[in-house]
Amino acid sequence: MKATAKLNYLHMTPRKMRFVANVIKGMSVKQAQAELMYRSQRAATALRLLLRSAISNAKQLKLNEEKLFISDIRVDQGPMIKRFLPRAMGRATPIQKKMSHVSIVLSESDSLRPVKFVVPEVVKKEKKEKKGKKKAGKGREADKKEGTTAMPQPRTDEKEMIMPKRDKPWTRFARRIFRRKSV
């Protein structure tokens, strides 16, 4: 059995996609995932997501994930968006924004080498409640029980805290530069 996945109209040039796709061709699925995770190219993230899709398609076909490897990966050119860049003296330079069609085929194999890498599983952290935050209703009731009322503090400007006001508006340096008559 073979599991396939396709990614059409990806806004990336086929040449850049093939550069990364040729690296993972023939690898086991786990090793290819680890390889794509640590690649810095933009094409690696798109291929990693496509590989995940192909793996889930293989699970639907009840294939063993440990025995899967990438038997075929093809990157074909899609349509081009054509634009023009204005240049000097009334000329224009054509710009071709190329797209890619990527298809990946996974197959089962019994003769796979042991995996060198382990793909780290994403573990979501549980959100902790903030300790300092109180509900408005409970805080007011607590103040009334104690007999004190909490008055809000007057807000001070940040500018005043950073730069205190000067009593003398004109310093000696300013008087020297801005004189009515030149000396």
C-alpha cells in the first residue's frame, strides 16, 4: 500500500523546493521529520507539514508508521504570476512569481535502518492561574468588612518621574545660542 499527499499552488519556486525535497527522498519518516525540523530553509516547513499530512493518510490506510519511508517526492512547476517592475528611461523588467505543486508518496519497508534522530513531541503547558488577580466584587466586600475603603492612588506622570521640571527655563547655554542681538 502507498499513502500520498499533495500540496498545490505553493508560492515558492520549484528550484528551492527541490533542493530540500532531494535531501529527504528515501529517508524513513521519522528521520525525515527530524531533518526538516532543523532545516533553516522556508521550504522545509512546507514539506514538514505535507509529510505530516501523508503520515496521517497512511494511518487512515492502517499502515505501520515505524515502517514508512518516502518512496517518491515530486516538485512540479505550477502557474506563474507575471508582474513588471518599472525601470529607468521608460523600461520595465518582467518579474515571474513561480508556484510549485508538490506530491509525496510513502511506502512500507521491512528493511529500514534504525532511526538516528528522535522527533520531539510537542507538549502543551497548562495555564496557571494568576495569584495577584482578584475579582472586583470580592475585593470590595472584603474592604467593607474591614471598615476601610480603598482609595485609588493618584496617577503620576511617567515624564515627571523620569525628568523633573526645572525652575529656570533658560540655562546659560540656551541664552548664549538664542540671543536677540549677536555680540
